[in-house]
Amino acid sequence: MRPLLVVTAVALVACQTATPIDPARSLAGTWTLVAAERELLDGSRVPDYGAHPSGRLTIDADGRYSLRIFSAERRNFASGDKATGTDAETRQAVLGASTHYGAIVLRNGVL
């Protein structure tokens, strides 16, 4: 058993001294959303933002990102002006989109 532990320890040291891959740089680019799901408390998954959501994730080489997700079922405001939309139209617009930005944070080298 001891020789196996020694070999494992040597392998881990070798991995630590190798040039690390920067996860933020390896993810840099523009990504297209293919699905958006929500996991329920029982572990099951349900579609979020409808059956065919659209979205983009953009990550720069420094790990800064911008994410946009939209429900494909979102309808235009009847008036053509969101400032004069009904409460129901505004609620649907807000709940049918998610946008945010930030920076990828590494904890102990892990995303």
C-alpha cells in the first residue's frame, strides 16, 4: 500500500508544479445558450424561460462576463412602448429575461 501512496503524492506534486490552465482564459469567447433549466427541491429539472430560450454569455480573457437570457415566448408591448405597458406586460417582460455581469471567481483554483 505504501508504494501506491508515494506514487500518488509524486503525481500530485508534479501536477502542482506544471503550468496551470487559467479557467477564465480557457472560457473566453461568446457562448450561445442551448437550454435553461431550474432544479427543483426534489432534484427534478424543469425548463426555465420557456421551451426554447435564447441567450448569450460573453467572457473576456480576464474573466469578466456578461450574461443575457430571454424567453422565446416574450411578446411585444401592445402599445409598442414599454413605458406605457400594462402591469401584466411589464411583469411578463421582467420575468422573461435575466441579464447580469460580473467576474468569474476562482476559489482554490476552481470555478
